[in-house]
Amino acid sequence: MAKKIIQTAGKEALGEFSPEFAHYNDDILFGENWNNQDIDVKTRSIITVVALMSSGITDSSLKFHLQNAKNHGVTQKEIAAIIAHTAFYAGWPKGWAVFNLAKEIWSPCEGDFPYEDPEMRAHAKAMVFPIGAPNDGFSQYFSGKSFLAPISTSQAGIFNVTFAPGCRNNWHIHHANQGGGQILVCVAGRGYYQEWNKDAIEMKPGGCINIQTGIKHWHGAAPDSWFSHLAIEVPGENCSNEWLEPVAEEAYGLLK
């Protein structure tokens, strides 16, 4: 589920002078229209930029919406193509004006991730850690597509694991004669962690799970969201993983 957009600019600027207009701006335009899920926020951001550019509005409001477009995954190459395309229909001088604003927000090639999936690109931009390479070495233990990026391989192993929507690993158990276990820290997206015979725990950025040895569990993405977590290997003696059966489709399907 997309994060709810909350706007207070109307009340801050016009709350006393024109409370009715402030209400329409904050509660209706942004509170209802921008939170409508019929189109995604990135597409809505692009439409707004095009509409303002076509109207010849190149003041702070357009700069706000250019920044908003960047925040929702529009890359430098995408905004350059959008402005150039719109300039053919709205007017070349408007194109020049908007390019000058866009250059204050994007650097050349900024955010140009090599992913065709726009949701994957937006997910990559939402975190400081890399998505990494396809997790082929462990693919037999995952349902769906996952990626692995080593962050640290000395002192303590730290890996950024990224799950495509619907992807999760099999039930598994961490073993060790002493110490061991794993720590998960969500860095982007939304996912779940579940222990055997317990309810699933939703994970969001900043959430942390401490996994003790001997605990049967699984973790992975929500059905509708990319998900990345750091997997931190707790040092121990004779550490190993016991991979078990996949998570049942019926049980996973109950998660939202």
C-alpha cells in the first residue's frame, strides 16, 4: 500500500486568510485526489508537471512538483524526455524554462538505474544499499525472484537481500553450537517475518528482527511490494542453515 500523501501548505499559507481555499487544497486536492489509487503517484506526478508546464506556470509550484516527481521515482533521463516531448505541443520557450528548473533538482544521469521495471527502479532509489545481483546461489530456497548484495564479509557478514513482490524464502532454521542466529533490518519496501505457529510480523523501513538459533521461520516481501532487508550474521561456532519446505501458498495468500 502506498504511503498516504498529507499536505498542509494551504493551511500554513492561507489558513487565516482563506480557510475554505486551504481546505480544498490540502484536504480535497491532495488529501483525496492525490491519494486516489486508480493511477500510481509517479504517473500522477508526471501528469501534474506536464499540466503546469503547458499552462506556462514556472514558479515555485512547478519546482515543488518537479521535486515531487523525483521523490516518486522519475529519473533525470525520464524528466528530460518528458519536458522535451511536452515542449513540441506546449511551446519551445516553456521547455527551456522548465529545463532550467529541472537542472536545479536533477544531476545528469542521476537515478538512472538499469532496471526496466519502474517499481524496481523506485525501490532502488528508496534505499542507500545496492540491490545487487540475482540471488542464483540460493534460488532453490526462494519462491520468486530475489537479489543479493554483500555489504560486509569480514568480522560479521552483512548482506542486503531484496525480494520482488510476492517473493519469500523457505522455512529455515539457523543452527550453531554457540552464538549464531541472524538479525534482519528492513531498509526499504514492505515485507513479513514469521516464526512457526506464530502470526506473521509486518516489516517496514527501520524495523528490526532478532532471530535466535533453533527457531523455524521465513521472511520475504509482501504480495504487492518490493522488500529489502539487511541480513546480519551473528558470529558463532559451527554456524549452519537448515533449509526446509516452502511457505504454503494458501498461508502466504492471507497476508496483505
